[in-house]
Amino acid sequence: MSLVKIAAGATVFLASAVFFGLLALNLIIKQGEKVVVPNVVNKNLVEALDLLSQRGLELKKSGARNSSLIPENYVVSQDPLPGSVVKEGAPVGVVISLGSKISLVPEMTGGSFREARVELTGAGLKVGRLSRIHNAKAEGVVLAQWPAAKQQVVRDTSVDLLLSLGPASAKYRMPDFAGYSLEQVSRMLGVMGMHVGDIVTKIDLSRQQETVLDQAPRPGSLVHQGDSLTLVVSSLRGEGSSLEHEHAVFIYQVPYGFWSRLVRIEVSDPEGTRVVHNEIDEPGAGIRIAFGYSGQCTVKVYLDDVLETERTMR
């Protein structure tokens, strides 16, 4: 009997030891390693994440607010506070600064429109209304701005800009080219800084081949350098090498977006390449161009001097 009692007692003792050992191990595991929370206030997000990772802690964004003292994307406050003792792996909530509600308007006059956009974005401001006038400054240079430079405004305020269209082109009263040859008119237009645009042929047996019969703009009209002239020229049935002209209407819509775009439309056919549209257009603006062409014709559209699309007509 005593051996049986001894064996039973040993069994109870071993079972108790195993039970209390497992219980103690579980408590140790649950407790985990304790660490001290570092101070991440006034640190940027990268620095804060690095400091917390070194202690085995997790960064958790708990909010964001404006601050006139702490820069954007820096930590404004944290929870738990610095010096607190927490379990390894615990999250530390941080509130991130959105920067000041107030922005300082940058100085943009004298610079390009592209530079102005970058300056405004960096200051947390937006491009407002754009106005344009001819000026001795190069095209696209900022002549004036409102609000003025160095004024304090609320973030996201729109800043209106006055841009230069470049020097005004010379103006002419359109001469009467009727009776001149196409070659003579081309030379005279070149001297005026203009060029021949659409050419329409009309059978006229009383005139030499390619004699100008009519024109648009009409004689006496006010025109500018860079303008084009549409001509009606004579053609002899069965003679000459003039190509038969077709008429077309090209419709294009400027892509939607935030900025105005420089739109240039070129028409190319066997008679050469000519620009039929070269303007700064607002986003979403519809452009409708009527032109004449001969043979196979290609229409190319450039946005800010970059080819955007092309279309072939036969």
C-alpha cells in the first residue's frame, strides 16, 4: 500500500508541476517585452517610423490638422506620450501636420507661365483667371498677378495672372491681287510676313493658268503678319498641272484639364504644309476649321508643340 501511495503522490506532484509551469510560461508570453516609447513629435513621418521601428513599435496615423508651427507631414502629437512603457509591438498613434492654413503668395512677374504654375502649387495655391495682352515681353511671360506677391492668403486661394501675347504683329491693308499670278502673290505675301492658305481653282479660258481671280480677306481688309490668304485662281480645262481642290471641315475639341493649351493645326497635301490654326485655347473648347486641299491630305494637331493626333483625308 505504501508503494501505491508513493506512486500516486509522485503522479500528482508531476501533474501539478506541469500545470503551473505551463501557466507561468503563458503569463510570460502574454506579458511580452516592455519598451519605452520614444519622442516622435516634430519629426517627419520617415524619422518617426524609423524611431518606432527600432523599439519594435508600430506607427499608426490617428489624425491630421493644420499647424502654423509644425511643417506639413511632421508629427504634431503622439499617444502614448514619450517615456511611457508599453508592450513591444504596441501601436503609437500620431497626428500629422497639414501645415499652415496661411500661404505666402510667391513673386511670379517676369517669369514664365509654366514656372508660375510650379510656384503656386508649391505654395498650396491655385491658378485663377488668365488674361492676355500684347506686350514687348515674350509670349507666356507673367506681366502681373493678383493677389500681389508676399501677401498672406488662405491656402487654395486662386491667383489671377496677366500673360503676354508677345509683341503685336504688323498690320496691313490687304492689297487687291486680282490679275496677278499665283507666284507673284506668293512673293508679295512673303514680304508682308503672310502666306498663301487655301487655293481654289476655277475654269477661266480668258486668263492664263493660275491667275488670281478672287481672294479672302477682301481688298482693303485689315490683316496681320502671320495671317493666310485664300485665293481663287484660274484653270484651263485640260491644261496645266493644278490639282483639283476639295473642301473639308475639321472639328476638334481641346482636352479637358486645368490649363489652357497652345493648339496648332497643320494641313499637308501635295501642295505643301500650312498652319490653319495656332491659338491658345481653353480646356474643352471646340475648334471648327474649314479648309481646301488637293489629293491626299493629312491634318495634324499639336498641343503645346507635341503631336497629339493626326487624320488622313482622301
